[in-house]
Amino acid sequence: MSIRIKVAKTDKELSDVYRLRYQVYSDHGYFADKYDGAVVDLYDAIPSVANLIAYSDDVPVATLRLNRDSALGLPSDHAFDFSGYRQQVTEEERVAGRGAPLFSSAGMLAIAEEWRNRRYVFGGLFRMAADIGHMWGVTHIMATVNVTTAGIYERLGWQRLADPVSIPALGVEILPFASAVEPMYRWAFGMFKDQRGLLDHFSGCFQWYLVDGGKEIFRQDEAGDEAFLITKGSVDIMRHHEGSDRTLRLAKLGAGDMFGELSLIDSSPRSATAVASRNTELVVINRDVFWEKSNEDPQRLKDLMQILSGRLRDANNLGMIYACGSDDERLAYFTERVRHAAIPDPRNPEVLKSRISIEEFADMALVTAEQAERHLANLQDQGLLEFTARQITFFGGETK
């Protein structure tokens, strides 16, 4: 099973947004008498809006609305008085010597019942929200949240601004939350240190792809028009040789890695097969969007070619370490690779965290789990990192 998240643009996609809202809210007894089959308001009609829609195959399963501040204010202002927060942030930005803040809101979150306990759906929506906010130049984002979902926002590091507020018209209690956009963006894209220029060039143009472990992302020899960046999970790149009927794993890629980038340049068939080795989250760049944006600015195209050439050099290095490296060399190489893609802890940017298990790390380095654990334990004894069964936490500089 897989999920695609995109900005709704076509009439069908927008209709799916409005109808999914109605389906989810009316199931909970909200808006059933006010709307007839679709929930839509004036904040859906203004230019400064982005409605995100998630599809499982062709079935809409989740949606989230983002609004940039305008003369109409923000939808969240109707449920809570955010003026105190706005004034506080404005003063903080002034004291710091920065410009006036730009606010936005997230709301109209609706997730179909069978998908509500799958955190990666919520996570995918908010990673895309961080990208949209970055594209808009937004500095802070606000939301009024049903108390039943407040824990998710708290885990994302959002600040709760007040005690629960009752909304009698809906029969619910809401909590006001807010966050600076920059830490959200680091959470969403912090693993792409080498692709920051690429992300900036195409901000607001991505799709998000959530793939179950074992699912093919693309197949060797088929046509392709997308490149992928891994935000979470891992992907096996494999090539089949018809003469010997053998399949060789060329690489195991993890968070921060990019693959399929040659399909942005030409329309040649895929040279290998990509399979998600576990549940994986991907950022997707489409070839048509790539060239549309690149042709707007020749310097942008030059910068992007440099990024892609760097990716090809990295692929060559990866091939060499797999083909010729010893166990110790592969362990050292992939430890540094994982560290490079790790995300700064919001509370201490000097600490880097990577959600990767010992088994996944061992598989990436082509060693046993016991070898990987001994290697990590040695680095832990040196004070360079700490690790658990599901996470590696790095301190300071390189681990070589």
C-alpha cells in the first residue's frame, strides 16, 4: 500500500478535499446541518491558501489546509484570540533585528477513520506543510486543535498557548498551538544537507510518497519521470541481469539519499529497480516541474546540474565501497553517512539523531548485526555517539 500527498489543484482534487472534510466531520457530528456533502468556506477561495490531499491509490484519505496571513486574517483567529502571541513574536523578531514576522495557520485536518492511527500520514501532511510555509516565507504557524489530537502537535514541538477552550457550536474543546516554521522545516528536511539548494529551488513543488516495506517504487527498464529523496526508511537499488537471471543489489539507501535523478534529465528507461526495504517516506520531484522551474532561471539550472553531478560522484563512491571496502571500512563509511543525514535535536542542535535500527544499519553496511553493534559500542565508549535498538544519537564531529 502507498500514499501520495500533493497540493490539490484540479477541480477533482479540490472536490475530494471538501467532500473528505464533510465525510470525516459529519461522522463526528460536526457541520452535518450546515453543509451539504462538502465543507468549504471563504478561506478556501482566497489566493493565499494551499489544500493538501493524500490519496491511497485513487481514494482520498487525508487533507490539511494552510492559509497565509492576509487582510481577512487567519481561520484560526475565529476560534482563539492569537493577538497576544502575534505581539510577542513581533517583539522578539524586532529585538533580534529581523523583519516583521509572517503568520500562517494550519487547519481543516481530516483523516479517514481507517488511517487515523497511522502517524506517517499526519507526519507526511505536516512535512509538506513545512515546505509550503518555507516557500511562502512564513515565519510562524498557528492552529486550533481538537484536544484529542493535541498530543501529536506536542510531539512535533509545537507550543501550547492556553488551556482548553470550549466551542459550544461544535460541542468540542480546542487547544491553541503555535510553532516557528524554521524548526518544522529542519524536522522535515534536515536530513538533506547536500540537497538544500535543490529543496530551495523547488520548494512548494514537491509531492510526498509514503511506501510500505516490500513495495516497488519503480522497476528496471520502465519509463520514469520522477526523482526521489528519502526522508525516512530505506530503499534497495537492484539490477537484474537477464543473461544469468541474477539480481544484484547495487546499494541500500537511507535518509538523506536521492535516487532516480537521471529521469529528471532524459526519458531513458530506468536502469535499476527500487524497492522500499521497510516503510519509507519520500519527497518526489517531477521532470516537467524540474524543467519548468529550471528554465525560469539559467543560474538555477547551473546550480542544479552541480548538485546532480555531485550525486553521481557520490553514487560512484558508494559503488566502490560496496565492491572493494572491508567490513571495517564499510562500517566507518556508513556510520559517517548516517551521521551526515541525522537531524539536529530541536533542544540541542549539536546533538544529531537518526531513526535507524541496528539491523538496518548492518544491512546497509553488509555486515552482521553483531558486527554493527560492536562497532557502535566502540564509538559509544569513545563518547562519539549513543545507540539503542531503534536510534543512533551522535555528538560532536566526525566518527572516523
